[in-house]
Amino acid sequence: MELVKWGIIGAGDVTEIKSGPALQKAAGSSLVAVMRRNAAKAEDYARRHGVARWYSRAEDLLADPEVNAVYIATPTSSHKLYTLMAARAGKPVLVEKPMALNSRECEEMIAACEAAGVPLWVAYYRRKLPRFEKMRELILSGAIGSPRAVVIRHFLPEGKLPTQAWKVDPRINGGGLFVDMQAHTLDWLDYTFGPAQGVHGFALNQAGRYEAEDAVSFSLLFSQQVLASGICAYSTSHGEESVTVYGNQGQVSMGFFQASPICLHNSRGKEEFEIADPPHVHQPLVQSIVDQLRGGPPAPSTGHTAMRTTRLIEQILDAGSR
């Protein structure tokens, strides 16, 4: 593919800075069409971002002969529908995270894309962000010796709700803030340590402010006897978040959702790595996808890897409901 010409289905908030400009700025990539059910908002987005065409129906965008790849940025409940439509149109697909409402939907999406002979990626962009790549490199290169344990902490104040109410509606997002945010962490753990081999969890709704879970604890077992434990509570007095990996010769930690330095402690002392996120955080992953479409190596976040994350979330929440 000489030039990847993207069409966006669902040109909403996430596409304004995080992803839309990334499709325009990646080498060998352009954004040629956008779709939103609200025609006036679709037209406004196209005008503001310099996009040639806009649509109010996904069918019309998928029929555009210039569009040769599709990015689906709608709420989770419609990911399967639009992925299957894109597959039938023969267009490669990048779909937002979480991949789908459940692993069964993920399986259907993968099967449809494989039957159509089109690749499927999921926007777990932390697999390519430089600071996450650096932390992963420190772990895998032996900077902390052999990894032994991972501790995940994520707290949000009780009054803090997402600006998009659907993110705490299980019917639309498959769960609440744990699903929406910790999917990134769980996916990165999969990328770093491989698939989880054992899962335990508890899930509660402590504050009763919405239907979805607002407190989750979990324990995971990875290969090489690496243990991980997490506590996520979204109705506490203050916000706090970190991921720390402990090894037999040191430890390394950083924040996942607010950019912070990577802190490495080992026998050589303490070292900090301050690596800023790029202006458009999806761009490194988008670039890897564009490179693959143009004959380069495979991009790291596929339908298969993302399905493992969805299945892991299901296992944690299902264990917590028993």
C-alpha cells in the first residue's frame, strides 16, 4: 500500500488530539474522510481538521473508494458492528479500546477480519509510547534482575466522574472506570510478561453512584512465577496511581495515566528517566500500523492480543461477582 488513507467512524472527543492528528501526521498516512451520526458535527470536524470529506452514515464512508483503512472510535458497544461492516468492505481496521463488550464479540470480530483477509488492530497505544517502551526495556534487560512482583495502585476521588457518562455504563462500555482505564495496564502487563496464567479478583460498587463497579482488587500469575496485584478504588478521598515492578536486584515504577518520570532503584543507586509523551499519543502505534500496511514489520497490538485483555477483565470481574 503506497499511502494509507484513513476514514474515521466516530469522530468524537478521542480523535480531536489523541488519534485524529496522528493519522494525518504519521509518515505514509493521511486522513481523507470522517463520519459522525450528527452531520453538523461531522462537517465541523472535517472543516477544523482539514479533512476532505465527511459523512453521517458509516455505510457511506466505507463505500468511499479512496478510504483504504478504517479507524473505529465509537463507544465500545458499537465496535463489533462497525468492525464487521469494515471487514465486509475489505478495509483494514483499527478499533478503539476496550476492543468489545466481551470476549465473544472479540472472537466474532477476529473471525470476520480473518475471513475477509484484512488485518485488525486495537488502540492499546501504550505498547508503542516511548516511556512505556523504556520501562519495559528496563525490566526485560535485567536492570532490576529477575522480575518477582508487580503492584498496581489506582485511586480517584469520589466526586470525579468521566465527562462521558457512557464510560460507567456497562451496557455501553462493558463496565466502569476499571474497564475503561485499567484495560491499558492489563494490556501492557500482557505485552511485558505474556498472558496471565492465573486470575483472582473482587469487584464492588461501594459508592452506588452508577451501576458499574467502582472498586476492584485482583491478583494475577504470569510465567516465570511473576505475581501481580492491583487495587483500584474510584470513590476515595484523593487521587493516586502507580505501577511498580519489583525484581530480585531492584525496582522500577511510574504513573500510567499522568506522565511521570520512570524511577529505577538498583545496586547502582537511584536513576530517573523523564520521557515526555508525544503531542498525539496514538501516533507511535499508528505509525507501526501504517508501516505494516506498507510492507513493514507487524504492529504490536492486534485483535488477538486485545482479546486476551478483554478476557482477563472478564475473569477478574466474574471472580469478583461470585
